[in-house]
Amino acid sequence: MKIYELKRAPNARRFRIFLAEKGIEMTYQQVDLGTGENLELAFLVKNPAGRIPVLELDDGTCLSETMTI
């Protein structure tokens, strides 16, 4: 599994803290919102709204709502 995030974003930070408390190891991919990386086609396939965080499961399924993740 992989998390697409920006470390300083509040929802991504909240999710990172939750995983740390549970002792869950995760791979993180930083998404640069300042350059519009979240609006590029490759990212919009994962989350059409262009928001972070996004959890990509091993089968390629992407969850993009913080409450769902």
C-alpha cells in the first residue's frame, strides 16, 4: 500500500499520526501541490478531485476520502 500526501497538509498529517499510533508501516509518496502535481492526469486517475491524501491499495484501488481511509 502507498499513501500519496504532502507532509504539511492537515489531513495527511492526521493520517500519518494515526498510522504511527497503530504501528503500521506505510510507503509515502509526496505530491507537490504548489506545482500542481495533484492536477496532472497521472494523479487525477487516482483521485479525480485532485485532493490528498490518497491511499492506494496493493490491487490498485484508490481511496481518497480521509474518513474512508
